[in-house]
Amino acid sequence: QVRVVESGGGLVQAGGSLRLSCAASGSNFAVGAMGWSRQAPGQQRELVASITSGGSTNYADFVKGRFTISRDNAKNTMYLQMNSLKPGDTAVYYCNVEWRRSGGNGSSWGQGTQVTVSS
């Protein structure tokens, strides 16, 4: 079992910034790729950004130039720096972590953190 916990969400005005964190914890595992997804009310969950264990990143077009994903492998922690936030960014943001252990592979999701951007 790998536990994933997000933090850093909140209420911010349009044009503002937030920094989300995602920490993975457990025993006898190695973290692979990590990513952030979001889901607005009544909408499908969509991928925001992802990062491999080696630091290669991918971004959805709607966040390019505004969001930056990063990770600290020593801490099993991932970050999402969100700048120039728009009301359309309002959603619950979820962290996904792929992990490996001797008994098998898997992925874990956090419970999500609410991001609300007011106009």
C-alpha cells in the first residue's frame, strides 16, 4: 500500500498562484511516473501534467506556460506550481503515483485538493 496525500489547494483570485504538493509514503516501494489530474463539477477527469521518474514532463495544452510540474525523488514528493490561474482552472486536483515493489506494480490516487479561482 502506497499512501498519496495532496495539499496546497485553496481559494485564489484570477491571475493568482497556488502550489500543490503530493507526497507518497509507504514501505518497500519505488515511485515511477507521477501526475496531476483535475475534475470540475459535472465534467470528466482530465490530465493536467505528468512527470517521469527521470524528470521528463508533459502538459495539457490548456496549462502550458502557466503550470510547472516538478518532483523531489528523495522525498517522493511532486509539486504543481500554478500561475496565472483562471476561473476555468477551478476543479478538484488529484495526484496519481505509479509505484513498483517486489510483489508487483500499481498506482495510487490521492483524495484530491480543491482549487477555486474566483473572477
